[in-house]
Amino acid sequence: MECRIIKSPGNGTLAILNRRKGSGPKSIIDNHDAVGLVQGKLIEMVCAADVAEKAVGVTVEDIRGSCPQNMIMLAIFGDTASVVAAIEEIKRKEKDHEW
């Protein structure tokens, strides 16, 4: 599983993520201090989404890859501290095999 954090994402970056959003509401995601990106296997992404939502107040969206039915990446939107905390908790849970 790979994780990255984009602080102060640009308008173009947000536009890419909004175009590639998978399921859920079609409302536009904007005005966030940071975006955490998590990529891996489907089972890991479902667990990571659950961990992020339970850890802090963030919005989690699945991002479509080359095959729309495969969820291989998550975008975690929120303020910088919350996104960092969510990513750290995901990494901790994965390392400790707690999911």
C-alpha cells in the first residue's frame, strides 16, 4: 500500500480527483487544506477508508482507476492535521495487522 499527502492541492489537482470520483454523491470536493492519497488492493482500501473515517473528521472518496469497477485508490479530504492523522492511523493499522 502506498500513501501520499498533498498539502494545499491546486485547482487542477482537485479537478482531476473530482472527475475520477467513483461511487457516492456527485458533489464537488473543494476547499480542503490537504488530500491524502492511498493506493493498494481493494480489501486494503475498504479497511483504510473505515480507519480514516473513524480516526478523524475527514471525507473519504474512492478514485476510479483504469477499470471503473476497481477501487484501487482513496482520496482523503480535510484539514492538514486531520489528513495527516488519518494517514498515520492507516499506516499503523496496516503495520500492526489490525484489520
